[in-house]
Amino acid sequence: MIEITKLTKRFGSLTAVDSLDLRIEAGDIFGFIGPNGAGKTTTMRILVTLMEPTSGAAFIDGLDVTKKGKDVRRRVGYMPDFMGVYDDLKVFEYLEFFAAAFGIEYRKRKAIVEGVLELTDLVSKQSAAVDSLSRGMQQRLGLARVLIHDPKVLILDEPASGLDPRARIEIRELLRELKRMGKTIMISSHILSELEEICDQVGIIEHGQLVFGGTIEEIRPRLGLHSKVRVKVLDGDEQAIELLTALPQIESVESAGEYLSVTFREGEQTDGIIARTLVNGGVDLVYLQPEQLKLDDAFLKLTKGIVH
Amino acid sequence: MVIGVRQMLGTLVRPGWLTGPIFEKELRVSSRRRRNYWLRSIYILLLAAFVAIVWLGVVEYQGSTAFAQSRMAVAGKRIVMTVVLFQFFATQILAVIMLSTAISDEAYHRTLGLLMTTPINSLQIVMGKMLSKLLQLLLLLGITLPILAIVRVLGGVSWGYLLSSLCITLTAVIFAGSLSLFISIRNRRAYAVIVRAMFVLGCFYFVLPLVLAAVLRVGWAPGFGNTGSTSSIGLLALLMHINPCYGIGHVTQVMLAPGTGLQFSWPTHCTIMLGLSGIVLARAVQVVREIALRQATGQLELTANGRRLALGKRRRTDSVEGPVKRVLGPAVVWKELRAPFIQGVDNRNSYIGLIITVVALLGTYWVVSQDGSLDESFVHASYGLLFVSMGGIFNIVFSATRITSEKESQTWSLLLATPLTSTQVLFGKAVSAFRRCLPIWALLGGHLAIFIFAGYIHPIAVFHLSILILWLTVFVTGAGLYFGTRFNRTTSSVVAVFALALGLWVLGPIVGGMLALLNNRADRVVNYMYFHPSVQTELIMAGASGTDNADLPLAALDYGNERILLGAARRAFGVGRMTVILLGTGAVYIGLGLVFFWRARCRLRRHIF
């Protein structure tokens, strides 16, 4: 659905996007991650035809964004990292204005606006002035706006920034609902744990270059990160460490306060071996929990955090 | 006790107690802005051009040396008067423009609340902003001092005039700047501040004298009405002390013709103006504190709606007036027509402003009728000039702000991310600019309708003025939209269009005049002036108004008004030639306007962020 080939954008001597290659399949949620100034927003702006690339190409639904700008805009809903509002419009008017801007016929607009208001849970606010909404409400209104023309692709630049936890959860649920509706979503965020829960794929970008692209499961082997398991025993930590260290599949066992952190050798994770070993060794096992690789860890490992 | 007094004196003497670090920060920031250097350069260029044209006009090159020397004193007086009047008006306009973002920028970038979390107080914020801009304006005033000092050697100009005019100008600048700063506290858009400040100053300088004259039933200017009466002299004395225009006018008149003046104390005038500025600034300090504290606690709402909400005067969900309106017709056009006339001002308040303007206008009709001049052609020419100038200025401001205000409120990229074509967006913006100027054109239309009906204006003036307004609107709107696409800041865009207008219609004639005088080809300047909107307005109205002209058949109308065209030889011409001149000018300017539209269309999707 989205294909980027050797995309480059330069601002004078600064290269914001550097030969970026990316492919996002239809119906996927793609998390676009990178430190500030990495080139995420510039890439998104090129995709929504608000900027021209210096070189390279980008396609949305098979359409070249530099040549078929108007057709691309019909297929894309773009939510920038800031909430631009018209002070003097009400919520319904704001959405209907954009419906008209997207060329939706007058007789269909009311039903469409009511539909997106319902989807974003803004029905009670339809007569409120746009600038009187709270930030969370404005973000929801932003999402309602990008849905107004039923685009195939949503490009959302940090839609959850500055929101409280409840609003973030609501936005996340809304994105899940949109995925169920078959939308292809490209989303950038600094709240990495949120992307982890909803993204099918992630792309980590730094200095305008993609340093990783793939599923979250693919990150671990790519980074040489080994599987870890948390083990809590009733008592006898030392005995447990002794038993587990003796296993050839285990690389290390470390005490992490309340629990033990067990690291497997690469490709050696074996279900049940830890539980079996401990129980057979007479140690009372309280719980055994696989440690998930956090996107934050991958992000920190992959990027140096250098800002342009 | 002694230590306490010493500490207090120490604090007062210490530099920066009044402004804190704001003053230094503002100077540092302004020194990095290219536009300030441009501003000074343009100011000097304009000033030099004015001085040169006056010099060349008075000291004729073709005369003998003895004759030329005999004209030196006259030239000295004229040059000093030109410089003084130029800087009087120019520096006030600059003060309004430069202080139009003084506080709103801080509030908009949410730094006002941050300042309140430091030991800086609201007095230091206000005075820091005010004095830093004032220093830059003082520099501009200082630039003219060597010219004035040199020209004074030619004779005829007293030190007293230089001192008094400088002080009157300075206090007027402080007042205009204070007003602009005060208005900028609650307006995020620079153009709204500029328009409002100009409106208030216009009321204070021009409408108030009219109202006072109407109330006291006397003339409002020397040589007008029954100025010989005691009440008239009393009114003039009052106006001179509270109105800088009258003050500067009086001291200049005394300089040109000593002994003809009324009793006027310029130190008193300056004290009154400083007092008025002090009141405005004191109120500004108070309001800044309220706004800053509100922002520091996360409650700031800069817009009118937000203010009402913050004051608890209206329910949150009902802050835009009226019911939900359905979008009809082209989206951008609908949105622009839905918006209030002036951003942040309820249409109700705009209508109140319009009613006040209409009442003031009717008041002027009444005052003029008392003088028995309502049937004179020069009166209608003056009204025509007023309406066209106002309409032109409004058109410049509104067309130059249509795009930049969207950029500033960060909605521009949202609009451009829709499939709307560049032409559709530009058309909507052009309609918006025209719609906002409609009240002025409606007033002109009303004036024409009333006085055509009364038999004081010939109906052909409607046709001629329509052509004039058409080309003026197309040209100015095109230029405004073009500069809107070039700049991200409203102030830059407005200043650019004003600079274009000044270049074409002020600097152009001056430079042309200089060249023509050097080459003894004044006829070229006269030809150029036929393309000038103000000259065209005056020609149309002077030729087709007044009881002498209103009843004439079309073929008998005469538009050769020698008063306007720089003393050039009178050349009588009729309605046909007037129409040809207007259509020719219209074709040229509409062509230029369309070129601007085309360039704006090409640039619309560049410099979006």
C-alpha cells in the first residue's frame, strides 16, 4: 500500500531523509520510530504531498506522490503532530468543511460526519467550538477529520503526544478499530510501548536512514538479544541459581531483587526446562514469566539519540 | 532608615530595574532579524527621497545662483517641515507595527507564563518590550537629526521648532506604541492588533475632534467654520493639547508663519500624552499579569471566545455564536464567509463598530453641512479619497493575512492535504479579502447614493469608481495573496504589500518627480500620476460632483483638475478620456494582479511549514 524507494530530502546541507526504503502492506499498522530530528515527520510530509522529495520515489496505493498529488490526497488521511484548529468553527462545521474540501456531496455529508462523530465518541461535542475542546478531544477530532473521506491510508504523526493515559488508551482502541476496518496506518510516536501493542511492523529511523524494519519479533535476533525468563522461587535463591547455571541451555542467572533473571543461550530457549529442573531439585516455584523485549530497549540499542 | 533609602536608590539607579533582562533579550533578538535592517534602510531611503524632492522643488536648477541662494531659507523650512511631518507619521505607524506582536508572541508561544515563574514581574515585561522597541524608533528619529541640524544652517528654522516637534513626535510614538502593546495582550494576530490600534488612533486623532466640534457646534480646524468664535478657539486649544496631529500642525504653522499661532504649550501637550501613555501602560501591566498567571496555571485562552470562557461568562460548548451551519458551495469560500470579519472579534462587535463609523460619518456630513460646503466638489473628492484609501488599506491588510493567518494557526497544511486545487484555495481567500472590505465599499456606495439623490454627484461617478475599485481590488488582493504564500508571518506579509503600495504610489511619484525636475519633463510625472488611485479618485469626484457638475450632461463634464496634478499646465478633458484612462489603468493593474495570482498559485504548496 505504501512503498518508498531511495527517498531523499535535503534542506541545504542537511539531509533529513537519506535514501530511505520502506514497504507497508495493506491493512498493517506500521510504527515509525526514531529520535527527534530523525526524519519521520519529513517522510510523512512527503507521503501526504506537502513536500517534494529531493530524489527517490514514494507511492501510495500505486500512485506516485509527486505526480498524482490530488489522487494521493483523496486516498490519505493525514494527522500532523500539531492540532490546527479554526477558532471560529464548531465541531460539526469543522468536519463538514473538510468533507466538502474532500469533495463529498452535500446530501451525503451529514450522515458521514455523524458517523465519524460516533466512531470517535464526539457526538455530544458536535455543537461545541473547536477551540474549546480539551487536548484529548481535539486529538479525537483530528482523527475524525482524517476519517471523513474514508481514506485507505492513515498517516498519523504522534497522535498520542501530550495526552493523559485515559486518552491514550482511547486513541489506541480507536486505532485497533480502524485496523479492523481495513485501514493501512502509518503512525509515529515517542511512546514506544504503545506502538508495541498495536503495530504489526515497526521501522526505526535515525539520520534519515532506516536502521531496522520488520516485526517486533524479528528485532530480537537482529539485535542479538537473547530470550530472558523471570523466575520467582519461595526461598532458596542460591540453590535455584546453582541448579539453573548448571544447565547447558542457560547463559546466565542473575538475582534481580525479588526474582531471578535467567538468560538463555541464543536459540536455546526450551519450554519447561526451568520449571522441571527447579521442581526436580526441590525448589518451590512461585512463578515463571518470559521477559518480553521492550521496544524501548530496541530503540535505545539501535539509535544513538543524536539529533540533527 | 539610611540603609533602606540607600538600597532603594541603589535599586533605582541600577540599570535594568525597570525592564529586567527582557530589554536586553529583545535587543538581542531584534538585532538578528533582517527585517529590522530592511526597515531602517527603507526609512532612510524614503526620507532621503522626500528631502530630495522638496529640495529640487524649491531650489530650481534652472534659476540663477543669486535666485537659488535667495530660496535657501524657504527650502530649509520646507525640508525641515517635510522631515518632521514624515517622521511624525512614519514613526507612529512603525510603533504600531513593531509593538503589534510585543505580548501576543510571548503568549502565543506560551512563554508568558514561564516568565511569571521567574522573579521578572509584569512591569518589567511591559517596560522591557516597550523600551526596547522605543529604542529602535529613537534610532530612526536620531537618523534625521543630522539632516535637520544641517538644514537649519540655511536659516528660517528655530531650535525651538526642532525641539518641540521632536518631543511631540516622541510622545505620540510612545502613545501609539503603548496602545499597540496593550491591544497585543489579548490578540494573537498582528494584523488584528494593527487594524484595531489604527482604528483607535483614527478615532482619537480624527473622529474625536469632529465629535467635539459637532457637540460644541464649532469648526474643528483653523480656517474652517466659525473658527473666530471663543468656543472654536477654546476647542482648538484643547485639541492642540490632547491631539498630537493638532500639536505638530500648530508648531509647524508657527515655524512657517511666526506669530499666527494660538496659545499652545508643547511641554504641557507632551506631559498629557505621556500621562495618557502611562495610563495605557499601567492597565497593560495589570492585564499582562492576569494573562500570564492564567497561562502559568494552564488556563490561557487568547481568543475572544476563550476569554469569555475563562471569565465564566458563557458555557464552554456555546462559545461560537449561533446554530451549527451547514457547508454550502465551495468549502473555502464557505469557511471564509463563516469566519468573523476580524479574527477574534464577534460579528456583533464588528457591526457595532460599523454603526459607530456610520454615525461618525453622518456627524461629519452634519458638520460640513453647517459650513454650507456639502455641495462643493472638493468635499466629495475628500470623501472619495477617504473611502478609497481606507478600502485600499483594508484590502492590503486582509489579503496579506488570509494565508499567513492559516499558517500561524497551523491549519494551512490540513487544508493543503485535501484534494482542493490551488485555484480553489486562492479563490476562497480572494473572496474572503473582498468580503472584509465590503463595509468600506458599502459606505462609499451609500455616500454616492445619498448625494446622487441629493443632486450633488453625477451618476457617472458610480461607473468610474467601480472601475477604479475593481482594478484596485484585483491588484491588491493578488499581491496580498502572493506575499502570503512567500512569508510565514502575518506582519512580514502585510509590511511587504504596504511596501509595494508605497513604492508604486508614494516613492514612484517622488522619484519620478525628481527625475522629471532634473530633466525638466514634469509632463511625464503628470502622465504617471494619472495611474495613481488617489489622483484618479480625486479626478473622478472633483469632475463629477458639486452642484456645478452634477447636473451637467455627460459631454460637458470636465476632469482636468489642475489642483491635483503638481501644478502642471491645466489640460481639460472630458468623460471619454477619463473612462479611457481608467480602463487603461485597470487593464494594466488587473494584468499585474493576475500575474500575482498566478505566482501565488505556483507558490501555494511551497514554504508550507
